[in-house]
Amino acid sequence: MKKEEKFLTATLVAALTSAGTLFVAMMYASGQAFRSGYLDAYGLYEALMPWTPQQMMFFGFQQSAYKDFLLLVGFGVYLGLVYALVTAAEHLGRRAAAKRKNLTVDTDNYFRSVAERKFSPMIVTAGILLAAAAFVLVLWAFISAEAAQGRQIALDERTSIDRLQCIGKVGQGMAYARISRSVGAGKPQTIEGYVVTCDSHACALYPGAPSAQQVSVVTLDNLLSFTTWIPSSHCAPHSPLSN
């Protein structure tokens, strides 16, 4: 086997090994990955999130749509890296072949259009396999994120956090809830108040009498329990919770 073929084979094996390791790590991520999607589990969502939960809720933004956008951007970046890897491998292979034959490589005109280039079968195979690995990873990420958005977390056997969109006006009052979560070393923290809105990431509550100055957002990490005093059957017609 020629030296350039050995080099390309080693590069392909290393790339596929890295992709496989990443896939396994994502599949065996913590329980938070399956509840909130891998963006939450690895801290990427918080790092890339330009708005606070209060702002998201106030403007009516959907976190699932923002996660889908991040996944699309990540997919584009990954494909760019795949192309760069394939191009670099081909370039190094050509340089090695030229050096062995005591030839010079025209680096100025090397990066011309793909249509003018002749890729070896090994390079084409490597690109196809890497692109397929990227597709599998992104497909799993989309499925995980969508499943996290629709997954039901049992509250009091009548409702769930990601469906608690029956915001407010139930009769003359508002839905009242209690959230208990672990805040470190297993210590429980209980917060209760009037529910403003909830999704799979956070809840906004009025801790006492409803007041715009008192609204607080409670993240649902390390959730222990969630209880609401308003059964789903009491919600207003056509609300998501009443479905």
C-alpha cells in the first residue's frame, strides 16, 4: 500500500473513531440529556442562549424552535469541518506524492473549484462516511430534542411540566403550584406561587399575590416534585392542558 493511501486510511479511521466516540457519549449521556435534550445536558443551550427565561416567556419565544436553530447551525459547521478534513487529506496526499517524485505542488491554484478536481475513490468514500455519520448524529439530536419537549414528567398524575400552559385565569384566580427541587447535596428547596407559565426548562411563578415586580423563574433542574392545586379538567377550554 502506498504511503499516501496509508495516511488517508489512518485519517479516515481516526475521523470515524472520533465520530463514533461522540455518538456513544451522547447516547449514554446523563438523564438530563434525555429530559432536556443534549444541548441542556452539555451546557451548550445556556452558553448560546441570548435571552433569559423571563424574556423568552414575555415575548412568547419557543425554546424548542431556538434549539432546532442551534442544531441546524451545528450541522452546517459539522459539514464544513468534514469538507475541510477531506480537502486537507487530499492536499497532504498530493504533496506527499509530489515530494516522492521530486515535483512541486502548485499551491496557489490548488484550492480551485470542486468540479475541476479529481478526488480519489478513497477520498470520496471518506467524505460519504463522515457525512453519513454527521447525519446520524444530527438526526438523533433532533429526535432527542423533540422527545424532550414532548416528554411528560409526572406531576400529580393529572398534568406535566411541559404541558402546564393553562396559565392563568381559572375562574377568578390563577393556578397555584408548589415546586420542590434539589439545590445541592440532596437538600430540597420548595417554592410555591401562582403559575405564570412553564415549559420543560423553567417555570415562572408569582411567589405571592400576583405582581409584575415579583415574578420569578424557577429552573427545573434536579426536579423532585411538582404539584398544582388546579386539575387539568378545570382549565379553560381550548388550552393546551385541557387537551
